[in-house]
Amino acid sequence: ALLTGILLTLPCSLLTFFMPETILAWYSEDAALIQAGAAFLKITAPFHVLMAIVSIIAAVLRATGKSLLPMLVGIFALSCNTGLNYLLIFGHFGLPALGVEGAGLATLLAKSLECMLLIAVLYWQKSSICLTAQRFMQSFQVLEVQRFLRQSLPLLANEMIWAMGIFAFTIVYSHMGTSALATVAMLTPIESMSIQLFIGLTSAAAILISTRLGAQDFQAAKQAAWLLGFIITLAAMLYGLILASCYQFILGLYTPQPHPEIMQAAPYIIWVIAATLWLRLYNVVACVSILRSGGEAKFTLYVDVVVIWLIVLPLTAACGLLWHWPIQWVFALAISAEALIKAPIYSLRIQTKQWLTSLVQSK
């Protein structure tokens, strides 16, 4: 997994270092935006490889029941990133005010610290997942490589299709104008934070369900799937209500106040995020925690191809670029349509019980 992750992310790092302007030209024709973004991408080019290493090690630790270490290291890295952003963007305590370049440098330094600290603690604790050259070479047995590729390639394709879809949606927003892109960019951290609050629960659900499937206790796996899905969805509903009621406080944190056009659309986008969060989290549980745990990666891949690329993205592009809807309505369409279409599809697939299978025993 480490080797595959590094080989896949290395081209991304090279492209963002040598061709940042070309990448950003897909987003916008704004010369100032491209210049600032190119500086950020060039500085953060190694981030992709570092992220692959950290994500894989953290996933292995969580799958073996050791979730505390990646959580603590992640909190440390996030704190460093926040502090370095404060220091390097604005130039506090005698440091130079680097602006966008400071944000890029903070991101890279924080992820580098996270990667080095995670590896250092593993070897200091003499963890069972520590690699030696001998163990690394022994990993590449033909049957194991085949099983790894059989399970991982559909997942990889699924994630790439989904990520490219997110990229395409951002292109649509950017061609609606700089203010539309700025509105979405300003509130994307709110959306990401809201989802990430529950991602740990969905990861835990995936581990609990997959271990029961691996033990071929299919009845317990089914019970865990529905119980955890209900709990996470209900918690997301309650969180959404809190988020919607606090929109004025959230927007008040942005100082100085952004352009009035951005502030006019911002409340609607927060309400859309709050209203759809529960359904999107249900889809994450259904797709990642349940169906993929049972080896249904090909099915979820097909769903993403059809729903995102053949239905929602063309409709969003038409509304934003041809019919010139306001950004808040285009964003609402993109978010809610995907969630509403996927939810019944995933539910019906779960009801078929085809996912009740053990990947450990699969050949």
C-alpha cells in the first residue's frame, strides 16, 4: 500500500511543482488568482506524497485497533498548521508576512512534522507494523499482490472518479465568476469540518463491520451496519440543526468582512450544508462502511460514474453556466441531487445482502 500510494501521488507532486499555472488555468482566467495559487501549489508539491504515507499508516493502525496514535498526531499536526498559518500569513512575532506563500509553507511543514512524528513513534514503540527491508520484500508474494490489487483497484478507481468529479464541480463554480468561487472556497472548510467530525465514526463503523464479516458472523455484521448507520445519521441531523442556527456567528468570524455579494450567498450555502449533511453521512456509511467492507467496490464505482458524471455534473454545469443560476442554488443542486439519488440506490443494494461476504476468505 505504501509503495502504491507513493507511486500514485508522486506524479501529482511533480505536476504541481512544474506546472502549477497550467493546472490553475482550468479553474480560472484571473491572472492574479493563478499567480497566487501557483505559488501555493509549488510550495506544497511534496504534500501529496506525505499525505499518502500518513493516510496509509493511520489506516493500518486503525484497522488493528490502534486509533489513539494517529488521532493524537493528527491533532498535533492540525495545531501546528493553524499556528504556522497565523504566524506566516500575517507576519506575527517579527516573522515576515508571506500571505498565500505562508499558507503553503505552513501546510507543508505541518504535514512533514505529522509524517516524521508518526513514523518515529512507531519505531520507538517497536510497533508490529514497522517495516524492515526483509519484511518489505517478503510482502510481495504473488498471491498477496493479486488479492491486494483485486480489492484496491476498484477502490482506487472509485476514489479517482469521485475526486475528479469534485474537481469538475469546482471548475463549474470558477467559471461562474471569481466571487462564486470565493463564496464556495470560503465555506468549504465549514463543510469539510462538519463531515470530518463524523468520518471517524464511519471509519470505526467500517472496521467493526468488516471484522464481523471477516469472522463470517454475518448476522452481527448486518445488525452493526443498521445500528451504526442509524446512530451516525441521527447525530448528523442534530449537528445540522446546530450548524443552521449558528450561521450568523460563523459568518461573523470572517474579518474583515468579504465582498457583499459573497456574504449575501453565504447563509444559503451554510443552510444547504446543514440540511443535507445527514443524508450525505448516511451515504458515506452505506458506501464506505457497509458496501465496500463487503467487497462491493465495483458497484459503488458504477454508482459514482452514473450519478456524478452522467446526471449531476451535467445538470450543475447547465444551471451554472448556461442558465446562470445564483451560486447558492447551483451549490444546492450539486450537493442535494447527488445525495438524494445515491441514498435509495445504496439502501436497495444493502437490502440484497450481497455485501455479506468475507474478504478474508475470498480468493
